[in-house]
Amino acid sequence: MKNRAAFRLGSRLWAGSALLGVAILSLLAAPQLDAAEGALLGGGLAISQGAILRVLAVFDVLAGSAILVRPRSYQGLAAAAVAIVSLWLIPRFSRPILMDFGGFTLDVRVVIFLLEVSVVLAGLTVTAFWLTRNFGTRTGQEP
């Protein structure tokens, strides 16, 4: 790899900005899903899919801003974990999340899914770079 610092910075910026972008898309699309039943809790209590999407957006904002502000191993793992939870929940929504972008309508779940897959890879890359930082000085070997 020619420029490790650029790759490290790029993965950090991509993970953070993609999580913030997913949060914006989620918050814009959440009102469409307020009527759709999501999670059933004990006692017949149900949480709408819009509320679940808003909670995921809050987690995306927290993890995205953390990895942008201080890219360490725990922040990279947190970004990957938030993305994995979103990857697990988003396809289980029963209703499509349609948004009109000018001349075409797009299901936002597809965009969120693709961005979250890339966030998993970028978050794990940030973690790997942080864990191998100064490896040669600590062990006397090169990575």
C-alpha cells in the first residue's frame, strides 16, 4: 500500500460521513413509517417502524460523530456494530421507505443498506489501522 495515512484518513472520513448521511436519510424517511407496526413488546405494546428508524438514526449520529472526532479502535468497532444492527433491522421493515428525488422514486432501504455495508468495512479498517499503529516500535518488527 503506497499511502497508508491517506487510506486511514479516507476510511475514517467515509465511515463517519456515511453514518451521518444514513442518519439524515433515516430522519427524513421516518414519518412515512409511523403508522407501520414494528416491534411487539410485552403486554401488547407496539413500537412503530418510524420510532425504530429514529433510534437507529440517533445511534448513527453518535457513532459517526465519534469516529470523525476521535478515530480509535473502540470508535471503529462502535461504527461497525451500529452498521451491523442497521443491516439486521432495515430489511425487516414491512413497508418500503419511498422518497421522491425529482423524477424518480427510490426505496431508501437500498441506499441505507449499501452505505451500512461500506461502514462496516471502513469501521473495521479504522480499528485495524489503530491497532497496528506503532507496531514496529512496540515489537521491533514491521507489520
